[in-house]
Amino acid sequence: MSDGEILPDFLACRPEGGYYCRYGDFFIDPKLPVQTALVSHAHGDHATPGHGQIYATAATVAFMAHRFKRQHANTFRTISFDKPFWVGGVEVTFLPAGHILGSAQILMVYRGVRYLYTGDYKMQDDSTCEALQAVEADVLVTESTFANPEVRHPDPVQQIQQLNATSHNILLGTYALGKAQRLTWLINRYCPQKEVLLHHNILPLHRIYEQHGIPDLHYLPYDRKAMKAPNKDKIYMVPPMTFNSYYRATNVLRVFASGWQRLHRQNDMELYISDHVDWSEILQFVDKVKPREIWTVHGDGRHLKAHYQGRIDVRNLHEERIAQS
């Protein structure tokens, strides 16, 4: 790492959303159209259309091209992991984040100082995406979605095996990209008697996963007659809006897979499976990165600030933007 000066304005929140680097004149995960966007992954709160140039991994480009039909193909710049490239005066490298297929951390080097933006990331094993890669950096810009000492994510294998306790058909609510594919793999492996049926909005995302080297997913398109047949052990996987619209569904158990406790209320079973780091995993990652400063985004960083008081300076970039506005 470098002993060079950390620039406090290297990344800043802007009205366009996301985080602006004026030293390279680019945005990371902007919400509104900008000229140059670096996109960490293809979830809707990070990937949006309308940009002049989009730098992203191959899988992220594929997901964005599927969802944003009007985004011209020539605006995408497909970037491989671990291959440095330059944007303005900043050297950038995409590193696996372990969140979903194609998700990237963004390592930025300027005047010898290393700034690592994690995007969303996780440490748990997941055979449907690239494993999280840790590198040392002077500044760790970390998501803090579950940065609370009270949060500890349970073992996903133990969670998915709960589905074996019933032969009833299950209506399983899940995020269509990333979580649905991970759940399919877990169900295939640990609940082999269960048959996975996919909502039509999830189906093409599974196929993109297969096109990018994740072949061991076994599923079928949703079939109304199959769900009503006398034989059981079927799991109908649906996105959140569909799950919420089926609140009166009969003859099925309602389950929603999430790390958020509030999303399990009034369901028939709790399935705590998260694609984010919990408190202990953030601390483990900090130990690996060895930053001089921590900047938090996408959550509440006050617990990290208290934990590292007197050892590592912790800033919350989002709160700073609110204070300045």
C-alpha cells in the first residue's frame, strides 16, 4: 500500500446518484444518465440505462442488455476481472465481489493511493458466482447494509434444508437476479426431491447464467397444471411483486428468501438467506484489506465508526452529502 495522501474528495455523492470521481471524471453506479458509468453489478439500485459509456463485466453487460433494450450496444465496454484499464487519470481494476454473477469490486489507483469500492459483496460460498477476492487498499469504500453487531447471517445450507420438512407445494418469493439462481442451485443440491418452477420474469436470467458458465441449474417454466397436480414437492419461484400479489394463494406455503427480518412476517416459514456480508464478515474483510480509512455507503456506518474509534477513521459518504445539501 501507499503512504501517499488520501484525497477526501476522491469519491463524492452527487445528485445523479452513485459516487462521482472527479479525478477520472466518471460515476460509479449512478442512478441518472451520465457520460461515463462504472457499474458494479446489474441489480436495479446499481445499474440503470441511458449512460454514454458503461464499463462493466461481461455478465453485467448481458443482464443490462436484457433489461434495457434501448441502451445501444456500442455504449458497453466489457471489462474482464483483474485486468487494469484507465478512465481519465485513474487506473481501474474490476475484482470479484461474490454478490451475484458478474458483480465487481472497483479498485481505483490514483497517485499511488488505492481506493477499493466493494459494491454489494458477500463471503458465503456460492457456486453461482465468482468468489469474493480481497486485496489491500488505503481506503475501503464498503457497503454497510447489515453493518450491525446484532446481525449474523445463518448457514444457507441449513436454511434451505428446512424446505425438506414439508412436501407441500411452496410459493417462494425471491429477487429475480442472483438470489433466484443461488436458490435454484441450493434446492437442486440439498432438496433433490423438490421440483423448481420459474416465473417468466426469472426464466431468462437463469438462461443468461447458463450462457456464462453456470450449467448445473435444474428447473422448468411455471406450469399452472403442474402446481395443481396431486403430486407435491414443487417450488414456484416468483419475484417480489408477484409474491405480494399472491397474498391469498391457497394450497401452498408462502416463503420469502431474504436477510431482512421484516420480509418474513406473516409467511409460513422463515428462510434467512442473504447475499450481503454481515457484521462479522465486514470485520473479517477489513482485516484482509488493511485500510487506513473506511468510507461507508448503502447503509448505516455508525456501528463501524464506534468499533474502529481511535484505530481507523470511518466516514459515511451518504450522510456527508445530506449534510451538505
